[in-house]
Amino acid sequence: MSDTPEPVTPGDVPVPDSAQGPSTATPGAPPQFTSWPPPASPPGGGWSPQFPAPAPGALWPPVPAGYYRPLKSPYDQRPPFRPGPMFCLVAVLVACFGIVGASGVDLGYVENISVAVGMLVGLVWLVALINDTQGSHWRYDRRGWVRWGTPPAIFLAAFIVIGSSVPSIVRFDLSESAMQQTASQTNVSTGYGLRWIGLYEFYDVRVDGPIRFFDLTLPTDSSGLCSFAYAPQQTPAFDNWITTSWSVRSLGQDWWYGCQGTRYGD
């Protein structure tokens, strides 16, 4: 038997030899060899006018249409975005700025900026998660769950810390000794002017008898006139301040905090 099959006419299918196994050719598909192994090169003149000799570099032997699907190189596709160490570091920085901004009404602008940036980071995280789950179908190993769960865990921890008033308490505790020293040395109001005492930048330290008011904001601010009050004795002036203030809370050791004026949104 010759190794070179005979040409066929259009529409015909090569008839397999019973000794060589059944043919996989189907009507309408390019003809295939029924001998194995096929010739090392195609016939010079091709099978027929309908099936000429394949061009250099084409598949040989011919395969049915739809049988071959070219594979995409992994280098042709950009890998999907997944949160890594740098993304988590950005989340930590945003959370830290939010905690610092929540430590006092004077740093409210820092908290607002942190909230805006945090929402942007969360949006990026959500879009990346939706895009990644389309291919993974939520099938992640432990490392994958840690990768995707770390950013929301960071923000959740920051929200818990901010809601617990811990930042403002820690900031006051670190500044109390310097404020106590200033209260004992101040006999008259210092007048308006920024002045750092501890971790606070005060506009004024007002004196009303034994009472000392440390003004943290200005009366024209959206939060009103927020002040720390040192009241070793109860006086009518202090009672009036307590009555007319809002968000009043005792900080212990004769220290109070409250705001006067119109709140933003009233």
C-alpha cells in the first residue's frame, strides 16, 4: 500500500481501510488521512481544486473545521488587580488619618478627607473583587481569603475605634499635664492667637475666676465654640456654661468639655 493517498473529488470523503481503523472525517470537513502515520508532507498538488496544498506553516495533517482552537498566551492578558501589601498599606494610612481626625473637632477636616479617600479605596476593592470572582467563583485558598479580607478588616477596626471615643480620650490624656500646668499659671486671658498646649492648638485661654476655658475652635466655626473647661470650683459662670453648652461631658479631675453656639445643620 502506498503511503500517499489518492486525491478525492469535492464532497467525497476518503474511505477508511478496515485494517487501519475507522476514519474521523465528516461530510463537509477537510479530508483526513486514513493511514497512520500520515505522510510527513502534504501532496504537492493538494487533494483537489477544492482542497489545494496548504500554505507553508499551516497545520498538517488537516483537521476538521472547529477542531482547533488557538490558545491565548498568558503574556497577552494583563492579570486582574488583587489587593497586595501596598494596597493594605494605603488602607492602614487612611484608617490612621481617620482615627487622628476623630480625636477632636478641630481636626474634623482630616476625618472628612479620610472618609472620602476611604470610600474611593473601598470602591476600588469592590470592583476588583467582583472582577476576580467572575473567574474564581469564590473558590479561594486561605491566602486568597486573607488577601481580600484584610482591607475591609482594617476599615472595620478603624470604625470601631472611632466609635468608641478612644482617640479623643487618648489625645486628652496625653495633653492633660501640659493643660494642667497652663491652667495653674494663667491669671488673665491670653487673647486670641494660636498656641500649642500638649497635642492641642488652642485659640485662647480664658479666665473667669477659678475657671479656665481652653478654646479649641472659634465661635464662627461650624461646630461652634468648643472648649475644655477646668473647674476646680463650682461658680455661676461655670453653671451657665454647662447649661448653655451641648455635647458636654466630664473628663475627670475637674476637666470638662463642651461646645456653645449653633451646631452645623441646626
